[in-house]
Amino acid sequence: MSKASTIEEKMTELRALVAWFESDEFQLEAASAKFTEASKLAKEIEEDLAKLKNTVNVLKQSFDS
């Protein structure tokens, strides 16, 4: 699980991981662990966005009623 709590914080963390892959600091030995971390973070973001979308849809329906 990510240390970040908001979607924005998770996105910032994911961007940092992506930047690491594109940087001169890239090390093949660490790439697998970083990739796994990035994948988990991306999944968390997708889940958070799905929950947020559901909340927005529920609110929209309550106003449409």
C-alpha cells in the first residue's frame, strides 16, 4: 500500500517512480521492485478514481430526482 492518502499524492508518487525509470539513476537491479511498486500504486489510483466516480454518480442522481 502507498503511504500517500489522496489521489493527488498518489499521482505525485507515481510520477516520481516514472521519472526514476527515465532518469540516469535507473538501475536494472532495482527496476523490478520499482515496477511492482508503480503497478500497485496505479491500481490504487484506479480504485480511488472508480470510487470517486461512483460518488459523483450517486450525487448526480440525487440532484436529478
